[in-house]
Amino acid sequence: MNVFLTGATGFVGCHVARALLSAGCAVTALVRPSSSLARLDGVADRLALVRGELADAAAVRSALAAAPPDACIHLAWYAEPGKYLRSPENLPALTASLALLTELARVGCRQVVMAGTCAEYDVSAGFLREDGPTRPETLYAATKLAMGLIGQQVAAENGFRFAWARLFYLYGPYEDGRRMVPALVRALQRGESFAATKGEQVRDYLHVEDVASALATLARRDATGVFNVASGAPVTVRHLMETARAVVGGGAVDFGAVPYRAWEPPFICGDSHRLRDLGWEPRYTLEEGLRHAAAWWRARPAA
């Protein structure tokens, strides 16, 4: 299978690239001219790398014409930690993604997988199912929901398959160090105290390699419709942090030292039966995943 991948230098994308290569796929990756290939260490030479901006229609058209894909996994989006939820950069990301979809239809791509977010849902609904109500409360979630809805319509009109993967909470190697889990683990590894909320909020965490294998499964199994990429196992943030401390064996967590954020729903967990019905299963338990990630960060303190 020939796969066109965007966002390959990102946290999720670098793992998707590895998952696709391991499955024997030929991967063409559209990479921004300014992007570092550090996250693709060891696999960059096995990818057909095309330097160009997603917003550059000519560059996208040229890349697709050079290697017409059987499938596309589109992950490129604005994701600056602490800024992306309400950033106006979500609007050009939506525009570029819509243009990509048009170009994919033009070259006859038969399977498209794009990444959404659990924040599209009405998170007051309990366990979140793909057919449940949506109620985005940030610009990021609203633009993602719009992309998923439009994508399904464009796919129906043009006769290709479209899978919308709603990602929940993820962690693992190559994660931005400003995000919660790597910041927590590194503080603990240094023997420091980590300032946290009370940690009562419940979340659905999944190791990034399991997220990558899920996205590769959607591309390879002719999937169509909405899929929760989730563990289905609710845990409190406090439990995750206490598990991380037990794994690391040092440091401390100061629960209640910081207030909850403005958008901090008490419960977010996804039903992942649709994805599991395709044969996907997560490899890591929470403890195993945190142990794996902590070992990776310990070996790469500057990553």
C-alpha cells in the first residue's frame, strides 16, 4: 500500500510513520521546509520525504502526482501546547485540510484517515460513543468537528472511504516536554516536586504507539465513519500521576498546588468498540506505557 502522510515530524505522526513502515507500506511524507527530522531518527531514510507546506496547493498537487497514494493519513494541524485550543491558527489548518481532501479526490485516493479530537463531543454525556452528541467548546474542537463532517460529505460525493479518528489523551516518546506527562516524569526523575491540580478529573489515556497502530489499522482495513481512538479505561489524573511516581521511584507530586484550567471537564472517556471490531487492541497498560515512556525520557534527557 502506498500511503501519503502529513504531520510525520509531529508527536503522533512519527509513530504512525514507523507503524506503516513496519506493516510494509511505502510512505510519502509531506514535511514542512522548517521541520526537524529528529523525531524520525532511524526511519527518515526509508520515507519518501517531500518538503513543502500543506497550504501550498502546488506543492501538495506535485507530491501526490509523483506518487499517487492508495491511502492518506492526515495529521498536520496547529498544536502548540498551551495555545492551540483557542488559536486562530486553527482556521488556516482547516482550510489547508479541506484543500488536501480535494486534491486526494482528484488523484483517486481510495482511503483517507484524518485525526479529530475527543473535545468535539458533549463531554457531559458520560462514556463517549461515536454516535453521541457533539458540543465543541473551543475553536480547535469546532474546526476539527467541521473537518470531520465535511470530510464525510466530500468522500460520499467522490466515492472514497473516509475515517475520522477522534483521539483522546495520549503520551509517550517524542512528546513535547511542555505537556503534562513528560513534564511530570522528568520532574520526578530529577527528584523534584511536581505542582499539580487535585487530580480528581477522569481521563482516557493511551500510549502513542497504540494510537499510531490504531491509525494504521484504519488505513489498512478500509475503515469509514467515526472512530474513537481510546483505551476505554477511565483513570483519574491523580492515579496516573501516582502510577508515574511509583514507576520512576523518586520525586513527589504536590496535589492541589495549581487550580484547574478553564476547560476541565470532570469525566472524559471513550467507547472504543468500533475500533476494536477492526482487530485493533492496545499493546500497553497504563503502568507498562508509563514505564516505557519514562525509560525513553531517561535515556534522552534533552529530547
